[in-house]
Amino acid sequence: MNESVFWIIATFSLAAFAGPLAFLATKTNTVDPADLYLVMAIDRNEVLAVPNVSEVGPQNAPLAVMINAPAAARSKLILAGYLLLPVGALAALCGVQTDPQIPLPRKT
């Protein structure tokens, strides 16, 4: 009985997370219209040492850093072996439709 419950939970987990993970995997290293990327990097100083890269977001994230990087800096980071996940892909995964021409409404 316990063994079948384990397989049911494992199958459900695989089915629930396979789609979102596959979506994010296909969006890795693609261009973000707002030039915002999430970089999986243990040493944030190496990422921030690239010219024209500035940090955005939490200052103490242990395994990732959110950056603003124009096209030239993005290319240098990809050539250095970093995986850049566009923030727009994360927003789309959460159901937020972003258009760089239309600013998002903010609460005041």
C-alpha cells in the first residue's frame, strides 16, 4: 500500500512540474525585451564584473542574481557559460502578460 502511494505522488509531481520546467528550459538564454535576467551564479561578483551589468532585486540571494544587462553584456555572460533566464519568462509562467511598450499599473 505504501509503495503505491509513493508512486502516485511521484507521478503527480512529475506531471505537475514537467511542463513549467520544460517551458523555462526553452527560454534560457533568450532575449528579454526589458533586458532583465535571472542568473544562476554562486559568485555574484564575477557576474557583476562584466561591464554594463547592474544588479536588480534582492541583495542576498544565495544562488542567483537578478541583473539588468544590455545585449553586449548578455553575450559576454553567455560566452562565459552562465545561464540567463529572462524575467519575462518567469512573469509569463505566473500568468503576467508584459509588454515593454505598456507600463504595468502600480499601486500608489
